[in-house]
Amino acid sequence: MNGLKKTVHGAGGVNTQMTQIYIDYASLPSIREITIDEIRFFYMPLIDGLIELQQARAKSKAGKYGK
């Protein structure tokens, strides 16, 4: 590529968010088999809490590294 860093806003916490969805909904299919529609269905009711979790973790990390 051209050497510029590409940023997808909101993508940094996807692993944390998916982990939390799997904690909250124990009956989900395997992560390798879940469909986009299923992710949306389970994600939408949790979105506000997941965003708060992601922001809290970002603040915690920033405090550790002096940012």
C-alpha cells in the first residue's frame, strides 16, 4: 500500500464485544458458524453496554501507559 495507517473506528473493541456477547448468551453457535444476522440480533440489545465496556477499558489502558 502507500504506507499510510488505515483506521476503522469502533473496530478496536470487536474482540471484547464478541467475547461479552458469548458470555451473555451461552447458547450461541460456535464463533466459526455464527452468521452476520445472528451477530446483529444478539449485539443490538447489548450495544450501549458494550460501548461503555470498551470505553472503560480504553481509559484503563490509557491510565496504565500514561496517555
